Amino acid sequence: MELIESIGGFLWGPWTFVTLLAAGVIFTVWTKFTQFTSMTHGIRVVRGIYDNPDDPGAISHFQALSAALSATVGLGNIGGVAMAIGAGGPGAVFWMWVVGFFGMALKSVEITLAMMYRNTDDPDNPHGGAMWVVEKVIGGKGGIWKPIARAIGVFFCSTLLISTFTGGNMFQAWSVATLSEQYFQIDRTVTGVVLAAIVGMVIIGGIKRIGTVAGKLVPFMCGMYLISALAVLAMNLPEIPGMLLMIVKSAFSETQATGAAIGGTVGYAFSQGLRRALFSNEAGQGSAPIAHAAAKTDEPAREGIVGGIGPFIDTLCICTLTALVILLTNTWNRPAVGEFQTAVAIESVSQLDGKPVAHPTWRIAASTDPADLPAPQHGAWDAGSKVFFLGEVAGATNLNTGGNRVRLSGKLTRPTEGGEAGLKIAWEPLSIKSSKTWQGTPTAMTLAQGKAVYRKYEGAQLTGHAFDRQFNGLGKYLVTIAAWLFAMSTMISWSYYGEQGVVYIVGRAGVLPYKLVFLGASIFAAVGIQDVSQMGIIMDLGTGAMLWANIPIVLGLGYLSVDCLSDYGRRLKAGEFPRTDG
């Protein structure tokens, strides 16, 4: 995990944010704000007004957009937003908006480029993506350029597979397993196996079945989730303007430690907002063009314009609603559940599993009996429930939060099979790695709020608790059902993305082994990954690697796409495209 974290830290350096924002701004200006074309003409295209059944491709514009959205509208909208606010505070939401807006232009450009150079040797099963763009544009020059193009294409597909297995698969399975365990005490292995079985039945059918399922599943799951979120907003209507103002202000000022929140710097809010928005809408990653490349059309720009709608729906609509639910219900900075019933102290840890620790490490020293916990406001204490006390580190400052506050956690476990021995609290050690995110030398750890204990919610759990705070019991069922639907839809589409990478690298012979490994990875993530910080590290590796493989391609060849969009816009104004509605 430390190695993966180091690689992810490099991939997500300051240069990443500057490059991505610059790309979004450049293409926004260069395409003369194609975002507005997506929201007008793009919506008419999705309605089927310009459809021609004789065009090459396998699925309609609507199904292509649904397939792409089924990959982006997932646990990133439920769990990713919660992770962004939990780590970066309300200001992270503002930077998600920024990425969403500029991401619309970036996505239109990369999808148009993929459509221009997709492989339609088999009209009913087209292949597209950055690898085919490079193969045809650079490799088409012949000579030494051909193996160079092949190497670039293979490198892109390698990062595509990393992102497929991490954010597109493992994060989804982990989130569903965590929620199902928390709310219904479903064994994580059972969740992993069931999820893998359902996804497996769909992905065996290829892009046509994926498009059909996505076309039905995406509108239903989005509608269900949006109606519930709007109900929460309706109950807090007078507070919405003030909350939106707070989001903007927080984007440019430090978030103070209040309640369960431990604070955040402006830079950290910026970082978290960009990371989670990019994970959610995938602008610049090069994944969505693979789904859109299957659309039935002979106009590349037309599908690119449709693709620009994705970040609007995903980030500016669904992510914003999730964020407002969490903020309006004061879930992100919620108060303590109550006070622990017996003595609580902090002990220094010198050894773990019989080995000396490499960094200053502390752990809560308290009773392991859950009976000493105060009664929770919602639900009950069950196996898998997590709690934490707030601690303060002496001698060091966290560069992300701007303060010295930390969470010292414990997890409720059932030590023996069958539960005869009852539940116990296992207090988890916390290491302060001064060389990573801490400045100074940690010398001591003290309790920040005495015996006040908080219930710990990770990712989608936080969103579920937010709904519960407004409508008791809603989060338990709504978020769990939504998580299952969102996870399945995301895994289904990402499995297709990875499949296209495998086809490019080794051909169709590698598809079946790939699908089996893909399904096995979902079971592993559900069972083997327990901590949200580990999941965040894995997500950042996949997203970061793919961004750095795709962005240079889009920046270097994007002028071709811009010219195509400009020519399409000219012909559209001239009325050259027949409409089926007359």
C-alpha cells in the first residue's frame, strides 16, 4: 500500500491539476463553449431525431450515453462525494463543479476524436478509444511510427486495465459490501459472490446486452435516487442558498475542525474535489469514448456533443444533490453519539504483531465491551460498525487539514464463529508518518474531546446516514439499493472498457480469461479490503495512471477533433442534417 500510495502521490502532483484544468479551459474556449451545444443540440440527438438505422455502430445515441453514464453514475456519486467532503470539507464541492463544467468540453473533444478513428471493420461491433486514435493517426505514417504507435496504444490499454480493476470494479464491490454489512449484517463474501454472478450474466452478452441493460437501468436508478435527494432538499429549502454560499466560501478558505470534521486546507479541498469529480465523471480519462464509439452514427462530432452531456448529469446534478444532502443534514460535521461509559485513555504502541513500529503509533485504551458505547441515534451496534474518538497530536501539523486533530478508531467484531462470545470492540492503531503528510515531530497524543465518541461512516455509509438523519430508515434501504444498482451498472460498463483494452493488446482470445479475473477481483475487494483509506489509495492509482496516458494524446491530437466539431456546427446551422421529426 505504501508503494501504491507513493506512485499515486506522484501521479496526482500539482502538475496534474494544472494540466487538467488547462486542458478543460483550452478546449472550452477553442470549441466556443461546446458545453452549451451539448445541452441544446445534444439533447435532441439523444431523443433520436437524427438517428439513421443504416449508420455503422451497434447501439443508439441514447444507449451509448446510458452505457457511458452507467460507468460514471456509480458509487462515485454516492461514496466518492462523501469521501471528498469528509476529507476536504464543503469547499471540495465547488471544485467538483469546476471540473464538471470544463469536463464537458474535454469529454466532447476526446469522444469526437475516438469516433473519427474508431475501428468499424465489424460494423455491428466497433472498437474505439485512444489506442485506435494513436494507431491510425500516428501509426498511419508508416515506418518507425507504426511500432511507436503500437507501444503507446498498449501503454494506454495497460492503464485502462489498472483503472478498470481499481475504480471500475474493486471500489464498487468494496462499497456495496461495506454498506450491506453495516445495514443488514450480510457477510462480505456473500455480497462479493452475488455481485460477481449478476454482473457476469450481463457482460457475457457483450456491448449490445450492456447497452440494453444500461438503457433501462440508468434512468430508473437515477430517477429513484434523485427523487429521494430532492425530498431531503425540499425539507431544508430555506437553507439551500446559504449552503451554496458556504460551499463557494469554503473553496477559498480553510475548513475548521467542528464536530466529526477534522478540518481541511484550501489546497486539500481543491485536491479532493478534483480527484473525486474526475473519478465520478471520468473526463480526460479516455474511458467514456470506448462506450460512445459503439454508437450508430456516421458523424463523429454528433456523438462527441452527446458525450458532453455526461459530466453535466453526473457531476453538476447528481453529485451536487448528494453533497447538499450531506451538508444540509449536518452529517459531515455531526456531533458525537454521546460519551463512552467507562474510562478512556490513549496508549503509545511500540510493537504490532511482534514487530517494532517504524513510526510514532497510538491506540485507544478503553473497554472492548460495546455495552459501554452510548445508544446510536440510528440503527444499532452490529459487527462491522466503527467508532472513533478525536485525538490531538503534539509537535506536528497535518499538511492536509492545517491542524493536529486525528481520528482514533475501533471496529466492532465477533471474535468467534456463531457469535456465541458476542461483540467486541477492536481498537485500531494509528501511525503518524511525519515524512508523508505531517510537518514536525509527533511527541504525544491526547484526547481532544474527552470521552465523546463518534460513529464512523466511510464513503457511501456517510451518504446513507445523511438520508437517515432526515428520514429515519430511508438511508438504510435507499442507499443500499442504489449502491447495488450503481455498482452493478458501473462494473458492467467498465468490464467492457477493460475488454476493449484486452482485445487491442492480445485479441479476442484474452477476453474470457479477462472476464473471469475481473469477476474474481470484485470478490477479493468485497472481502479483502477493509479500510476507506486503502480504497482511496487504490482508486487514485487507477485514475491517475489513465489520465497521464490519455491527456497527452488528447492535447496533441485534439485539434483534429476541434476542426471536426467546428465543421459539424457549420453544417448544422446550414440545415444539412435531415430530422426524423420533420
